Amino acid sequence: MRERGLRQIEAAGLFGVKQPDVSKLLRGDFRQFSLERLLRFLVALGQDVEISVRRMSAPLQPARRLTLRPGDHEFRRRN
């Protein structure tokens, strides 16, 4: 939000939430939002989001990835 110069009320409009919800997010209170919704907030801010999953016993093994980019409407699975 800082990079884009967004105020909380502007971010709220972008995310489809109310300004007090943005205030809670900025204070680290994420409980009321699903992980998917939080990721979509990041995408709305123009961020690429990638989640990598590896087996704990094989840290050097290639990771499976889920990627969400601006303009995506679904998560994409990447190997």
C-alpha cells in the first residue's frame, strides 16, 4: 500500500472490504479472512504470490507450486 501511495479507504475499495478491516490487516489481525482472500488482496496490489510445498525429509527436491498473479481468477498449479 505504501509503494502505491494508497490510503486505507482506497485499499478497502480495491479489496472489497471496509476501511476498519484494512486497519485490522495492517495491525496483523488476519483472523476474519481466509488464506485465499489474503492472497487475493496481495494480487490486487500487483504482487505475484507463489506457495512452494516440499517434503520435510527431502528439502532439495523440486517443490510443487501454486501461483496467483494479477488477472488470475483461479490458482494455477506449477510443478
